[in-house]
Amino acid sequence: MGRLFVVTLEGKIYSCKHCRTHLALYEDIVSKSFHCRHGKAYLFSKVANVTVGVKEDRLMMTGLHTVADIFCVGCGSIVGWKYVRAGGTDSKNYGLCMFP
């Protein structure tokens, strides 16, 4: 596969619950009023240390969106999704599931 490079974020961070790899900064939160199929989720403008899966159309609470699941580079766990197309427009936001 190749050598794994992990970015270390500084400040208040959100990390993978399984391996603690840094994923996002508090200052990059766009919204805290999201939900995923497992509970609470946050919308971020940017994230780090993730790989993007295959894009697919998914029916969400706000309608049909084109999304791709995102996975932690440290352990491969699914950590959320990336909006590819939301409401008919291109989007660059990421939803991270916040597990208890």
C-alpha cells in the first residue's frame, strides 16, 4: 500500500474513537445540528487523515444527496461521510459521526 503519513493537528481536535488519529479541528465546525444513522454528527468544512470511499446517492433526512463514506487512515474505521453533491449543488463539507 505504501507509507502512511498522518497529519498532527494542533488545538482543540476531534479524533477517531478507535485509534485516536486526529481528524478535524474545532474551528472547522460548520454545524453541530446533524445526525447520522448512529446518532449525533457534526458538519466540518475540512478534515484530515481520511480516505474517501465510493460515491453513492443516499436518502438522508434532508433529501437525496450524493455522498461518499470517509474512513480513518489510522485504522480504516468509517468515521462519517463527505457530501459530493447536496441539494443539486457541489459541496465540500464533511459529516463526522460523533460516537459516545
